[in-house]
Amino acid sequence: MCGIVGYIGDQQAAPILLAGLAKLEYRGYDSAGISVRNETNGEIEVVKAKGRLKTLIEKTDEGHSVYGSCGIGHTRWATHGEPSETNAHPHCSEGKNVVLVHNGIIENFQELKDKLVKRGYTFYSETDTEVAVKLIDYYYKKTASPLSAIATAMLHIRGSYAFGVLFKDYPDKLFAARKDSPLIIGKTAGASLIASDVPAILDQTRNVYYIDNMEIAVLTRDEIHFFNTDEEEIEKEMVEIKWDAEAAEKGGYEHFMLKEIHEQPKAVQDTIGAYLKENQIDFSEIGLEDEELASIERFYIIGCGSAYHVAMAAKYVLEDMTQIPVEIDIASEFRYRNPILVKNSLVVIISQSGETADSLAALRLAKEKGAADAGLPGAAVLGIVNVVGSSIARESDYTLYTYAGPEISVATTKAYSTQLVAMYLVAMRTAQIRGLLSDEDCEKMIAELQTLPKKIQKILDDKERIQWFASKYANAKDMFFLGRGLDYAISLEGSLKMKEISYIHSEAYAAGELKHGTISLIEDNTLVVGILTQSNLYEKTVSNMVEVKSRGAYLMGLTTYGNYSIEDTADFSVYVPKTNPHFATSLAIIPLQLFGYYVSVAKGLDVDKPRNLAKSVTVE
């Protein structure tokens, strides 16, 4: 969840490190630090600061007070040890012979720490990371080889990690290593870089290498070499990142979240267009042939957070359109419940980053269970991810990329929307090749799908009413979101958006569950948001809204144009354009994203970096 950067090149490192960390602060902002080698005196300087990155920027005069052209940096999301300057990275061995930054969790750190203490090492922080740097130092003293020291340490460390490492004795080299935590290696003329995520280095280069699990990278200004833990060199191909640097900037918007909300029409359009060929859905370029879809007997859809809410919506759409049973799981539950996978099933893993720890573990388990339970060479896995070359993308049998571009705000918006349309496309194509959706009806649905960007834009153009209403309820203590069917799936995401950036207690309930205890939570003036996009469930949900209103609730109704009778019940009404009911989630979520955003702004909160959260959950 932390962010790491590294630079070795012809320029002063510190300003580049700080600029990279600023692009990674969404991954953690409890503390920050940089370490730079001063070529003049041969010393490695370490500067750390508690709190947001701006404190470190001020402390280093925007990096100008820290000299040297090789360094590493870190922005922290605390796992072991409270946020403090002592616990901040980088960590170092005695005499700064080895200096290290780390993203991940070392599971056996206490065992390793006890062994190192017996060998005379002293520990000053509460972090698991300090164990890693001193373990590498221990093996370095034995082998006198940085590569051997890192490789041996990796074999003794259990858990997840991405390391950036400096050795005092090797002033012209920067080292990196990875297991299960994201890390990319960038190359440009006269410089090499490491980073946890693409945006950190977009202003320097778009040419990257992907380092795999249990691999080590040795970087100089001019060359990059890769090795496995047997110290055998590995050849890798360079990949060009298509994102440009401007895509990771605010572009005049007050917050990244607002910018990304407004980027949804284009993101949805680009994702749809990527899989249409001559106005037909075509997955052949990703290797997912019609024969594979035709043979599916069950879907398993797995995700975390908003990705799980996409899975929830996809379940309703897939089952209705394809008549194939769908199981959905929270990734952290799937990986520990000993799931049974039936033969001819497709496991769908949804992740924006493609590095989510639980989702990646679920993917690997799915392949293992597929072999054991279904007699297959491994369960077929479809990864739906936004980041090219990510771990889930590389390890999936098929990868369906979404085209959201970089998403910086912790609260996802455009990634969620593109994941939804990706699942619509899978559902439509599967239904078509199974004879449940005629070619003519499929063409009509595709045509309607292509109208979604304009309809999303129409909602965005009318956001002032939602802004006004948000300011009215910014001081609410509790909110409840109600819906049935697909509207329940929308409720879950709307509620999550509210709670994660406004810190208001918010819950989503299937409307039919109200009388099974939930209604007891309703008090005078409690805000209840009813979502009513499904015409066959409209009257049922209205009835549920009447029930809570009679208990004193203040009602916001979210429905489609034409359902103006909602104003007889709701105190405040929001309308979205009509669309195919299967696609309603894509439109109804927009006002709820805006609602959460404007409540957070009205409360004066940090929208893009909500407390205790990080963008990509790469640790368990």
C-alpha cells in the first residue's frame, strides 16, 4: 500500500523523487522520506518526516538541499508501527551501509528479528521493514555481494515486498526486488527509475520493464539487468506505456476525484470501443474465443471493495442474459473458504490496479482449485484490470483491459464504470453465442451501450442540484441506501462512496430486508436514499420508502426520467436518462458519486486522500 520510487541518472535525484512520491501519495500518506547518495563525500543522506509529503518537501527545500544523483523515496501507509519519523522509511543498517525502502508486509519479521538480535543487531523502529534492511546487511557482510545478499534475504523472507536498495559501497548502482507487491522499472536516456505505479515516472519516461516475483533488478544510469534468486540473468522486453503525463494531473479541477468523475464518458466510450469490431463484440484479440464462452457452465466473479460491487451488478446482468449461474465472492473470503469450482467454469477477477493482494491470491487459488476439483489444467481465469502489465494481467489466462487511464483519487469512479461496461460486453457476447440474444437484439443493445457516454455527460451537466443537496446534508450522522435487484448493487457502491470520503456512517440494504431489523435504525430526519431504476421493482421499492418515511426519514429518490410519481413520496428527487435496465447501474451511480464528493467538500475534508485508506491494497 505504500509508494516507493528510485532514481539513478544525470540529474539531481531529490526533486525527481519528491515529484514521484507526490504522484504516489494516494498509496499512503502517514509519513515520507528520501535517501540520496552524495557523490562529493560518498555519504548517503536520509531525510524523513511524519505526516503528508508536503512536510518533507518543506524540510528539504523541495529537494534542493539534498545533493546527489542516486536515491530512493517512500510514502508510507502504516502497517507495523504507528506513523512517526522513526518508523518512516527509508531504513538503514549501522553506518548506512545498506539503505532500503519497502512496500508490503514481512510476515515472519519477528522470527527474523529475534535471530538478528542474537547476532548483535539493534532495532530502533517498530516496523517490519527494519528487519529486511538488516537481514540484507547481514548477508552482505557474509558475501560481499549486493546481488547475493538480496537474493539470500529474499529466500528467508515470507510475505510481500517491493524493495528499493542502496549500498554505500556501490555508488553507481540502485537495486530493486519484488515479491507480490507492485514494482515497475523505467528507462530513459541517461537515467533509470523504479516506482510502485506508472504515474510516478510518467514525467520522466513511458518506457518500462515489469519485474516479476522473486526477481532482482540492478540499475545504473545507462543499463538495467534482471536476475532470479539463483543470480542467473534474465532477459526482458521493454513496454511502452500509452498513458501520457497530463492524464495523471488535475487539469484545472479542484480534486482528482472530480476530474475522474468527469472523465467517465470518455473512459466508458474507450472501453466499449476497444472490443467492438464492425459493430460486433469481439474478444479474439485477448484470446477469449466464442467456443470458450459457449462452454461456460458457471461464472465465479471475485473482487474487493468497488470491484466486488461490480461483481454484484454483473451477477444480475449475467444470470438474466445468459441463464448461467453466477457466484460472487469478496476476494479475501474466497481465498480462505476452500471454494469448489465446477468443470467448465470461468473465474473473473476484477481489479483496477491488477495488484490487489487478496484478488491476486484468489486468482492463484482458482488455478490450483481448478486443477484439483475439476480435473482441468487450471481454472480458466479472466482478469479485468486497468493497469497494463500488472500481476493479475500477466497471470490471467485472458486479460480484458479497461481504458480508464490513470486513476489517482483513492475513491474509484471511472475504473468502476469501465469495469461495469466490460462485464456488460461479456454478458452480451456470451448470451449471443448461446442463442439467447439474437443478432438483431444484440445490435440494438450495442447501440444503446454506445449512448451511455452522452447520457453520463447529461447527468454531469446537471450536477448543481446534487451539490446543493449535499451541502444541506453535510452534517448528517447516518445515511441509508435502499434498492432491490440491480438497484441494491448500486446502493452498495453509493454507500461506499459516501462513507469512504465523507466519514459519515452509511449502510446499504436490500429494501426487502427493512422489516427484518433494519428499520429500527430510522430516526427523525435520517436521510434514506432510495434507488429505483428497475421498472418491475419500482412499486415495491416505493412501498419500502413509504415505510421509512412514516418513521421520520427524509427521502432522496433516484430514478429514471418519466417516474415523476416519485415526488409524491420523496422529499428530493434525482433523475437519470432511461436506458436498457441491464445498464442502469452505469447511469445511477453518477449522482451518487457526485453526492459523496460534494458532501466531502462541504465538510472540508481531503477528498482524494481519505484518512486510513490507500488506493491499491497490496497487502493482506
